[in-house]
Amino acid sequence: MEIIGVRFKKKGKIYYFNPVGQEIAPGTPIIVETVRGVEYGTVVIGNRNVDNIEIPVKDIIRVATDEDNRTEQLNCEREHEAVDLFLQEIKHHNLDMNLVDVEITFDFTKIIFYFTADGRIDFRELVKSLAIIFRMRIELRQIGVRDEAKILNSIGICGRTLCCATFLDDFQPVSIKMAKDQGLSLNPTKISGSCGRLMCCLKYEEETYEYLIAKLPNIGDIVKTDQGNGEVVATNVLGQTVKVAIKQPKDVLTIVEFPVSELNLPKKTCGKNAENCEKCHK
């Protein structure tokens, strides 16, 4: 079937819809129906044919008209006004929460407030007050610090704008093991992003590092070299070299660096059944 990719925010997940036979270029604003109601979005992926798609794809309602564009502009102005009103209300109710973003649906039936807080917040009275002010359905969503960074954007330690706010559609799990595999300092200030969590970019090269590490012996392994047997004392993952401590005459230890291809290494397994483990036989 033919599909197009649509985004509802400047950054975020791409959703797919059926263009119902229309040729729609990227950058075109359109009106579609979602689980949240009628929404205004922008096409980011033009017409494309796909063989199989796992989720049901809805038809678009129409390409946005001039009237739709004015309505969306009016909603943006209302969102700015809603920020001040919301801040006044949380101060009135003495609630410890930080407003991150405000979103009004295109059909003006619901307003969504995104906020962060250290713990759970009882905002029932706040919702009642907001409903009286805005006279529409009120929804408050507590988000995490990674989502906050994605919405607000910032400059990372690399000097570029945050990946999550520019091209990352979804957050991928990141672990401290990735930093260890890449030989990075485990100082939290060195490997944490603006959100205070581990940097998303640790994930980018992890597959390559895992592949290269699988070719190297472990520290402490005994390997055979053309100068005799020795103990592995250091490895260079990217250079694919190994430093080996070899015992010379008179018990003198010499550190010699070898390309891993020149060493006779013991077979390395992952602890699973080696006959059925694809990783061990790469």
C-alpha cells in the first residue's frame, strides 16, 4: 500500500497514514485523525509504497487549507497564553512541579500540560481550576528528564544540538557497559547528557565495539606468540592489538604489542552452547 510519514511536532516520532491517492510532498501540512482526535501535522516522508506494515494505517482527512493554517496559528498563540495561566495556578495551589510544554489539540477540545516533578503530585484540585479557566478537557502528563531535554533542546558536550531533539525518534536503552566497552571515563559528568542520564550516542557504535571485542582475548588470558607464551595485560579495541607480558631469561618480563591476527588465541565462547551460538562462530 501507499503511505506517507507525518510528524505532529518539530521533533518526535513519525506516524504513517494513507494519502488516499494524493501525491503529497514533504513539508505539506495535513489534517488527520488520531487516537487523540483531529490533529494538524506535517508530512516528512513523501508517498512511498510498502509491502507489509504491521499496524493499521488510517486515511488522511485532507491537505491543510488556509483556514486550517490560521487555526493552527491561533492554537499556538493560545498555548503561549496557557503557560502563564498554568504557572499562576500551580503557585496558587502550592504544587512543586515544573511546566515543560503545553499542547492544544487542533479541534480545540483538549489541552495537555507536560510537567516534571521529583515525586508523585496530587493535582486533582489543579485540574478542576484549569477546567474552569479553559473550559475544555484537561490532561496533565508527568514526563521524565530525557523527554524534557527532547522538548526543550540544548547543546551537548560535543557542541551540537541534542540528538533527541533533532533526529532520534525513540529513546534506546543505554547502559554503563557501553561506556566500559568503548574505553570511556566512567566519571558521570563525562558520559552524561544535558538530561543527567547516560548519553544516547553511547548506543551508536556499541554493535561495532561488541564485534571487535569478540575478536580479542580477555585481560589475564595466556596466549601463544612467536616469542613464547605470555599473559595479556592490555588490549586496543579499535587498533585490534594486544599487549602481552612475556617472561624472558632471568625472569625478566617484557611487554610486547602484537596484532591480534598474529596470536594463537584460545577459542572464545560466551558460556552458551558453542555449537548453537552464532556469536561464537562469527
